[in-house]
Amino acid sequence: MEELTKTEERIMQIIWELNTVFVKDIIDHMSENPKPPYNTISSVVRLLEKKGYLGYHAFGKTHQYFPLITKSEYRKTSFRKLLSGYFGGSAESLLSFMVKEEKLSEEEIKKIRNIIDHQ
């Protein structure tokens, strides 16, 4: 699975939320003002389609896009890359980082222990 840029990922988040979209729907759902140009978003969507993240239904010259990869599949792949790239593939290093750097609350630590105990 090819890695996404920040912009591509932001657009995929919108598509995963809405499930089927036209480019106009993506722009309408974006929070920035002014909204990005239609052609810019259309170009990014076409790149996502070429990368295999999106499929589409054609309605004349208009395309309705839908995700070919679930958010869960993308999350798993991204997490594996994060774990191997920044933590040497060590879940222990990741958890240690989370506890030290993220200042987890006692409640969050209890929940993590509970998850581990039930695996």
C-alpha cells in the first residue's frame, strides 16, 4: 500500500466519513476558509484513485468516488510503519514512550493493562 501525503490523508478521512462523494462534497466538508480550488482537490482525488485507494462510478463527465481501502486497513498499515520506523518494531518501546511522553492518566494506564491482560 503506497503511503499517503498529509493532504491525501486528510481527503481520505473525509471520504471514509462520507463513504461516497463527488469532489464538490469533499470541498464542502473541508473546514478551511477559503476553500481550496476544485481543480486542486480533483487532482488529489485522481492521485488517490491511481494509488488504488479510490474507485468511482462515472455519470457522464462526473465521477462519484468511494474508498477501496477501509480506514481500518489503512490504520493497520500506518501503525506498522510507525512502530517499525520509530520504535524498532518494539511494542514495549512504544508503550514506554506513551507513558513517559504523553503523560497518560492512571485511568488510561488501567485500561491499557486491562487490554493486555485480556489478550
